[in-house]
Amino acid sequence: MINSSPMGWNSWDCYGAAVTEDIVRKNAEFCAKHLKKYGWEYIVVDIQWYEPTAENHEYHPFTELCMDEYSRLIPAENRFPSSAGGKGFAPLAEYVHSLGLKFGIHIMRGIPRQAVHRNTPIKGTDVTARQVAKTNSICMWNTDMYGVDPGKKGAYEYYKSIFELYASWGVDFIKCDDIAREMPACETELKLLSDALRASGDMVLSLSPGPALIEYAEMYKQYSNMWRITDDFWDDWKLLYNMFERAQVWSIHTGTQCYPDADMLPIGPLRQDYDKNDRTRFTQDEQITMLTLWSIFRSPLFIGGEMTGFDDFTMSLITNEDILTMHKNARHSHQVWRRDIDGCEIILWAAQNTDGGTYIAVFNAGDKPARVTIDPEDAGFAGSFAAKELWSGEMCGEISADIPSHGAKAYLLCGEES
């Protein structure tokens, strides 16, 4: 069970399909030493951990995958040596747990095409992969899987068998891909998958990719813990600007154990499979805007960069306790207004703090600096107050500041005793 929006690290932004065990271990060690005390806890291995020849963010079509005798994908031993001898991810998960962290993996919806073509069995049944596959249900960007036909005998047993395997390895988090935006075609398969997961262990279920469909919001909330509201999010201001509209639409659907997901934080070193010198293209102000929006909106926070290469600024970004407290405590988060102020688009968000007071976040989406003064009553706060700007820690008697282009300020307002 999760009581707050998940926080952790995912290997996709920096290594695509090609992450290796030593890289995962080093990032887990860094997280445990420097970030665990701030609430960062999940270490997630992204796509194609079962693909021995993976090199980067691109996929090898119809390549040979590592699979057991029951149609279930298993880690590639050349990339994850501790999985040898049928151990799977159990040794790596045990190591991550020993650091006080939690372990997660990425999966694709469905059953391996390889299993279907070889007609391998489903564990605990007299059914084969070919009998449960829905061969006209395929991923448009990856060739690994066919969908599973929920109406077929053995379909539930297949999903239950993979989740029981993952639970035996000690997996805490499942990122299931090729499903969030595939509605209504995959609605019944999602329900089947979710039921099988919940019967097999207490694992967080995250759905990708986006954009998720707002008309299916209640279904996502019923059958998963988090779901992507965007396609892959990268270090591009246009994508960050677009996230304001997405967050506004989805903000009413954040609740206990269910979180609209604005995707990973592309910070620090990225795309390391292509260039070891590659770093985020976001400016520092844009990174502050991103963390501010994700936090007041209460999106899950998953670091996308290679953590061992973080500089002082990046560390200050993800260890700001006031911002991370806002991420934990913000409730009823919503956009208040979007206005033109001195030729800049200014966006105001507000939320209630479960410990008392009101959070206000002010964003400058314009292309030049802007002087912005906010009336607290716009955010539903009346009376005298004391305010703390969360990024700087400065106390102030009014909400008035110079905000740089693509930058943000965040405040906690508390009433003053008379």
C-alpha cells in the first residue's frame, strides 16, 4: 500500500533499454546514501531487461529474448549476472532492499510473441501461449509482445504466473507499458492484469504510456496506482509548457493511492547510451518550474538522470525539504488562473497544506522576466499571513517577486496570531 505519491529513480532517460546491473547498483547506492532520507525510495529497471543485445533507446525488432519454460521473460544474464541459475531479479532486489530502498521493473502488456510462436506452456495449466494470445493486439512501437485475450482460458493464469514470479523475486513496483492510452481496446485486459497482480502481492502498478484518456479516469483509479498523462516527457520547454494544461485537467483525480503521472524528471546526465557528456537541456529556471509543478500537482517523482553525475544544483533541486513537503502534503491542488502580466503569461496554482496553511505556486511562462504580485485571496486565503518562499527559504510579508523567464516561485502561507 502506498500512502503518498511515489518517488524514485528510473533507468530509461539515461540508458534506454540497455541498463546493466552494475549501473543499477551504483544508482541505488547513491540514492541510499544521498536521497533516501528525503523520501526517494524506488529503483526501477526500465524496458527490455530480458534483451541480451540491447544497446540504447532503440529496439531490435523481433530479436531473441530471454524466457523461461513457462512463457515468462527473465533477465538477460549477460546484463544482470546475479540472475544466473534461475535466480531472476531476486539477488538484485535483495541488494536494493538491503539499502533500505524498493525495487521495480518495467513490463510490456501481453505475452511474448516468442512464446506464442514456440507454443510454450502457461504455468499451472494445460494451456499454451498460442491459446491465450490476441495476435491482432500488438504494440505499434515494440515487437516483443502480443496482447492477451481476457476471454480465453489460461489468460488470467498467465498474468498471475508472471506476477507471482515477480513477487518471489521481491519486486515492489511494476511499470506496465503499452496500456494506459490503449482504451477502450485494452480495458478488459487491464482489469485482468490488475486483478492478477493484486492476488499475487503488494506491488505498485504504474501504467504507461500516455496520454491517458480523461474519460477513463475512474477506471485508472480503480485498477492502478499511477498512470501517465503524457507520452515520453523530455527536456524540451514546449513539453513542459504543455504540462500545465494536462495537470489542470487531471488535478481533480489525485487521491489516496492514485496519482496522475507527469512522467520522469529529465535532470542531470541523460541519454548516456549515446553520449556520456549529454546533460539536460532544461535551464535551471525550467527545472525549478518542473519540480514546482510536479510537486504542487503531486505527480509521482521519478528521477531520469544518472544520479552519480549530479552536480550541486541538481542535488539542491531534489533535496529541497520544503518543496518535497509540499509534494507530500498538498491537497485540492488546482490552477487558479492564467493571466497576461506585462506581456508574460503568468500561471497561478494553489493547494491546501495538510499541516495547515495554503501553498501558492507562481509560474512565468513568458520569454522575459516579470514582476508579479499575487493577492492571497485569489487562492482562498484571507486575513493577515506570514509567507515562506520554499526555494529560497526567505520569509516575506507579501507575495511579490521578480520571476525569471520560464521560472517559478512557491510559497507557504500561514495565518498570523492576533
